[in-house]
Amino acid sequence: MSRRFHRFNKHLLYADDATERVSLLIRIRLPWLIVGLAVGTLITFVVSRFESVLADEVRLAFFIPIIIYMSDAVGTQTETIYVRNMSLDDKQAKFSKYFLKELILGMTIGAICGLSISLVAYFWLNSFEVAITVGLAMLASMSAAAVFALVIPTLLHKLASIDPAVGAGPFTTVLQDMISLLIYFLIAAAIIL
């Protein structure tokens, strides 16, 4: 281990990217990206299970990128602020303090974005089913993303003593992607089929 590792909340060591060797940074980061690659491959198989939904309503595919992006964006905002506060002061980043507030934020922002995208879908495609599917999926996936963005860094930090700045981002993102797609296709299957 390098002598340039720094303390993270007196419990955890983390690498300083500005001073560490690239080989060490690769050893720290690559495992999380490999996990992301594996889960991303699993996501591909999950999506294939909903082939009949897409066959019945191919226009649902138009909205996959925005459902995933918006969930990732809300999760990244939450996670970045939470992990930053974890590194500054452990008391300031209490999970219980953040949980309810972030859930309300995720639901509120998800409702606003869900309503907006459902209106776009309705007026563009003239389909109430697609519009309601996209709107509900946006609400649910953004709400879930805010929660997972708190849970994953907390678990990594408390249970595994892993620097959440390194492991949480890639793992949370791919987990959010899978959950967002599952939510989207489950809602679509219930409404469209």
C-alpha cells in the first residue's frame, strides 16, 4: 500500500488520484467497472425477457435512454453530495437524515419529470398507454434512484470499509440502470399487454 493513502473519516483509506501511480488507480477502479460490465450484460438479458412488450409497442424503445439517463442523473446528484458530506464529516452525512429528504426529492422531481415526459409522449405519439407508461416509469425509477444512491455508498462504507467514492459510482449506476429498466418494462407489461 502506498504511503500517500489518506484517511477517509478516520476509518477508511483512499488514494489521492493526483499523486498515485496509474497502476494503483487501475487496481482500485477496474474491479468496480468489471462488476458494472457483468451487471450490464445481465441487463441485456433482462431486457430480452420483455421482447413481447417491445414487439407490441415498439415506441416504448424510444424512451429507454431518457428513463435511464434521468434516473442516473438524480442518483448521481444524490450520491455525489452524500459521499462528499461523508468525507467531510461523518455526523453531517447521517443516513437517517438523508433518507426521507432524498426520497421526497426523488419522488417530487420524478413526478415533475414524469408528467413532462408523459405529455411529450402523448402529444408526439398520440398514445395514452405509452404516455402513462413513460410517466409512471420516470416517477418510480427516479424515486428508486435517490434511495439506491444513499444505500450503496452507506453499505460500502459501513459494512465493507470501501471508499464509496470509488465503488459506489459504478456499482450504483449499473444497479440503477437495471432497476430503471425493470420498472419501465414491468409497468409497460401491466399497461400495454
